[in-house]
Amino acid sequence: MKKYIKYNDIEVVYKENLHGGGIRFGQQFIPVVKEKFGHIDHVFEFCSGPGFIGFSLLANNLCDKLTVADINPEAIKVLNETISKNGLESKVAAYLSDCLDAIPETEKWDLVVGNPPHVLAKNEEEYKKDITLYDPQFNIHKKFYRDIRKFLKPTGSILLQEHTESTSVDDFKGMIEQNGLKIIDVFAYNSPVIFNSKKNGVGFNSTTFKKLINPIKVYKFLKRRIFPPIPRNYYFIHAKIA
Ligand SMILES: C[S@@+](CC[C@H](N)C(=O)[O-])C[C@H]1O[C@@H](n2cnc3c(N)ncnc32)[C@H](O)[C@@H]1O
């Protein structure tokens, strides 16, 4: 079933099985990009799924152009729906691509963002069980860091979000440095999640109303909205061309 989430004027189409955290911890990119980079020209969202991070950066006027890519054709379908629904054809390009393999080299980016699969899988079989979660032998990260330089503008930055319980920066340091890149900063964003979508506000739509029927659910629902959980499990790696 299709779902929709609104970031300012952009309504993002998605399906629950395509959601890999971009609605929740992925929204940390908004304050982080605002603080560290301000407004930039062209953003690329790697392993974008439905593009929650990229579209919310665009909707918050933090970039002018957006490129998104994912290996899953279902994700590309919803990405294209979001593009046409919101009339974003002149600003957003979507590619079906295994890592960066199918991206034309004419693409040049100021900032690359993303929350790629963050759990190390032993092999391809394990990866295929959940492609939103597993990175087989870190091959996704290895291919990304091997190829990203040719798409980065000389002053461009890479900002990937990783999971503290699954990896540390040491897992990626080698692949970053071996490919002519350098780590600028590794940091966590530990403020409450920014629920910056209209659908995440406390409103009285039909879903909210159903929740009101059960007092325990109402309590949990309001508590989550008033005291949003602080996601301490994620960190960012900021890298640039060395
Ligand atoms: C953690 S999810 C993040 C999705 C989205 N950014 C979000 O937050 O909802 C990881 C994404 O990586 C994609 N993916 C997995 N393997 C890939 C590959 N080899 N190349 C490109 N994308 C890949 C998956 O399809 C999935 O959409």
C-alpha cells in the first residue's frame, strides 16, 4: 500500500517495505546540513529508497537540485511518482543503479548524503534477505568510496550516516583513504528527532482518531510526540577529496 509524507511543499510517496529510517533518524540531516553547509547547489542521495532525506533537504530549501539512486526498481517507481506529483522534473533526477554504476559522469555533486545498509552481512544470501539492512562484506560501501570521487565537485563533501552498534569509523577509514579521500569529521547528532513533516504533527486525521479510541495508545502516541526519543545510535562520517 502506498503511503505519503509531506515535507513543507513536497509530498513524498513511499511504501512501508522501502522505508529504511529516513523518516526517523534520517531527518537528522536537516539540522546537520543547515549548520555545517547551509544552502548548497546539488545534492546526491546514495541508497535513497523513496528519497526521504533528499526530498526533505530540497523542501527545506537547503539545495537547488537533487539526484537520487537506488538498486531497487520499486524505490525508483515511487521516486518518479514523487517527482511527477510535485512537478520536480527540472530539479530532481532518479537512477536505478547498483551503487554508482549507472550514474552518468555528467552528474557533479556538492554534497552526497545517505544512510546506506549499515549491517555487515557475511555473504550475498544474507544481503538478499533484507537489502535495506545488510551490506555484504561491506561491498556497497567499498564500491561507493571507490567510485564517488568522479562525481564530486572539487570542494564537495560526503556525509553518510552510520549505525554505532553495527560499525565504527575504523571499518570505513581504509576504504575512504585508499581512494584519495580524507575524513574531515566523525560526529553524532544527539538532539531529539526533528519531526519536520506535516503528517508527523499532532493533527486530527483519521489515523489519529483511531488511536484515540485506545487510551494506552493515546498515551504512548502523545508521549512520543511531546518527548521524541533521542536516537543516540547513529553517527555521521564527513569526508572530502584529499
Ligand atoms: C537503510 S535503507 C535507506 C533507504 C532510505 N534512505 C531511507 O532512509 O528510508 C538502504 C537502501 O539501500 C538500497 N541498496 C541496497 N543495496 C544497494 C546497492 N547495491 N546499490 C544501491 N542501493 C542499494 C536499498 O534498496 C535501500 O533503499
